[in-house]
Amino acid sequence: MNNWDDIRFFLILCREGSASGAAKVLGVNHSTVTRRISSLEEKHGVQLFKRQREGFEMTEAAYAVYEQAQDIERQSLQISRTLLGQNTELAGPINLTMPHDIFEHCLADDLAEFCRLHPSIELNLMVTKGLRNLASLEADIAVRLTANPPEYLIGQPAVGLQHAIYAPKNWRPDKPVGLVVWANETEIPDWATKVMAELSMAGSDAEAYIALRVDDLSSMYAAVKAGFGIARMPCYMPDSLAKSTVDEGVQRLDISLQRSSWSVWVLSHVDLRKTVRVQKCRQFLKQALENKKDIFEGYCL
């Protein structure tokens, strides 16, 4: 098994468990996957997978070489990152990942300007849910909301990240208070307990309940605007909408919250620190975010 492409097909099939799943990851037809695996087995005279109705099951032979195959994968990626890190041209592709709401509400215009300034750089933007793996070159640069990024990434916090409590326009706490919370929150969150305590001190006897759980910031904003209730959101999206007067359906409540320990980071893998186009884009993004410090840190309203 000395061909990296064979090892790559083998590893992806091990991880996905089906030819169709592996084909999707590899960007090929599922018949190509089965053909390559069969060829690999014939070449070495060993069965690596048991073909089942529900997919491909690894044999003992497959398990025996799986860790070695992963080591080869890591070495191959290390070589790719090292070679890419020596590139000194201000041209070529950059795979960039960030939350879609930061792109749409904060950085779209800036990235358009970057493309105008550097037409030889090709930006590939990924805003789908889930973190892209910079170690495996799924992305070259990541804009991430985090308190502590992984040690193998380099970069700096561009701006702090602050949260506030938002409610529908003209909202009044004169009835049970609906809460819009994240999908993994099963109980009334601490921030809501603080809000209800402040409302009680102001003379309200309303009680809180979870009205809706969401898994996306844009959906949370839309739910608040529609009247489901109040929510704790990072300031950058609702405040940028309010500042641009595009949307006046949501208001920030005058309730103070503790400063967040999270920041917005612009990160890349340490092996790409000498890649000129990656350096240039990372610096540009950091400056663009710093220019919007008031929005991210909650001072614009």
C-alpha cells in the first residue's frame, strides 16, 4: 500500500463506512470508490472490507493498517503545508471559513474590496455549519469565535465579543416572558434568571419560559423579531442591522451583562505563516474587524 491516493481512498471509506459517503468526500462517483478498493485488495491479496447491505465493514486486516495509514496522511498533509508555506506569490487560492452571519453582516463588503485589490488571489469561502479543520487544509484562514484557539494555529484576537439582551420592538414584560435559546440549552439559562430578577425589581411579576430553541444566530434574530420572546445574542449582528437602519424590528434592552471572555480571532495553521497571500488576507481581515470594534464589543448603540 505505497500509493498515497490508494491510502486516501482507504481512509475515507473507513471513516464514512459507505461508498456513497466516501464518494461525496472524495468528489468522485461511488463506483470509483468500490473499484479502487477492490483493486487495492487484489494488489495485496487481502480483504480490507466486508460488503454489507448497510455499508462497508472493516476487517481485521484493515484495522491492522489503519493507524499506519493515518500516520501517512499526517505526513502527507505536513508536506503540503510546508510546501504551501514557502509560496511567496501574491496569487493563488485561499480557502476561507467563517460564520455566515459575520460574512453577511460584517465582512462581505470588506472581502469584496480585498478581491478588487488583489485580483490574482482566488477566495473560496465556506460558511457552512461546523468547524473546518485547518490542520488537514480544509481551510487556510479561519475567522472563529473562541476564548482559546488550538495551539497549532497562529493569529491574534482581532476584537472582543460582547453579548446583550434583545427583545422585539416595543416589547413589554407584562406577560410570561418567552425565551429564545440555543438548541443545547435544556434549562432556563443564567442570563434569563438575571433578566427576570431585574424585571422583578422594576415591578414586573412575569415568569420566563423557553419558547423556542434554535441552532443558528440568524434564526435566533428572526425569532426575536417575530415575537417569540427575548434572547441573549452577540452584539455584532443585531447592532449592525440597527446601525444600518435596514431592520428596526429588534431592540437591545438596557440590561448590563458581564464582559465576555471570547474574542473574534483570525487564524491560520502555523505552517502557513510564510505564505504571502495568506499573510496578506489575514492582516486585511484583522484590520477590517478592528474597524468594526464598536459593533463587536457592544459600544455602537
